[in-house]
Amino acid sequence: MTIAVSATQSRRAVLAGLASIGALALAGCSTTGATRPAVATEPVRPAIPAEVLALYAARPEEEYPVPAADISQLNPIFYRQEVENITGEAEGTVVVDTPNYFLYWTMPNGRAMRYGVGLGRAGFEWNGRATIAYKRKWPVWTPPGEMIDRQPELEMYRNGQPPGLLNALGARALYIHQGNRDTLYRLHGTMDVASIGKAVSSGCVRLLFQDVIDLYDRVPSGSPIVVRGGNTVPPITVS
């Protein structure tokens, strides 16, 4: 039997077919087939100099062997480097420049060693003048009671977290006192490369393991420390 098709019906059929083809074309980015998917291009990263890679290489000689830091995630401005002492502080002083996420150890002849750091989240910052009372290799970390109250999952460490790569203080810790009072703030290690240059910790100053080991070897107990950037001590202007 022959069915008559009107001109209007024919046009509707053609339009419907074209619509279907258009829908399939739009769906090409999420289906397999002849359509070539779009490929996101990776940003071009500059090659890391060999001398910088050496600074952040593995430290197998440590009590807990330290892996190499993946500094491809690190802004080059935060590489450990010797710079001019622009802090205004005397030789033999630790200076934490909180707005710029730098820590300086001031040296003779107007020079300083500069490190990139991670800092405390809003509400946990501390600034002022104090002393590095003492320091420890592969320390035990004991969280303050008020921190355990905020983070009950830390209860297991009330009597101390054993030393090791996963310890909250990492490979080294330098303890900050004002007079005879422990401020509860520390300079300490981290393996979290992405945290350098950011405010992420609960008040402490964090350096990559390789950097905190270097700092520990330079800084004697009793050294002065200045944490700048708050109302107490003005920040440093970095050109």
C-alpha cells in the first residue's frame, strides 16, 4: 500500500534529521567516535636548575630517610637562596616576614639566607620578638589541649605523636619562647610542598624538610627571632 507524504511532512522530517545530527555533533566532546576530543594543554614549566634540585634532594642519611621534595610545585621565589639582608635586623637573627612568606637567617657582611615558608591560618597568627629557646631533631609532637578540643581526632596524640616523616613537626623543630613562657609556636618541617607560600597551619611556621634541616644547623639555641607583619612589628618591604 502506498502512503502519500505531504510537502509539510517532508520538511518536518528533514528538519528533525538535521536537529539529530546537530545534537550528535554537540555531544562529540563527551562520546567516543570519529570526533577528536579537546586536549587541555599543560602550562610550560621552566627547567629546574641542577643546583636547586640538589638543595631539595633525598636525605637518606637521616634517622628517618627523607625523600626528595617535588619542587615542581614550588614557586621559584621560595627556593632557599642567599640574598641581601633587607630585614634591618642584626646578624644572627631569625626573621619571619609573614606578608611575603619568607624566613631569613641574617649572616655577616649584610647577607641573609632566605627560605619560603607556610604560615598560620587567619585567627592563629602570632607576631613579635622572642627567642629560639631550644631545638630538636625528629621531635615528638604534643598538641595543645585547646587544639585537641577543636580537632578531637588528635586525641590519640594527647601524650605525644612519635617522631617520623608523618609527625606534625617533621624532621626538626625550633621552639619559640618569650622570656620563660613557651609561646606554643614553632619553626618546623613539612613535606607538603604546596603549603609553602600559603596560610594553612595552626600558627606555626613550616619549612620544607630540607630547608628546616639547613636552618637547624645554622641557628644556635638562644638566637633572637622576630616575626613581622602584624601590629607589633612592621612588615618588610621586598622590592
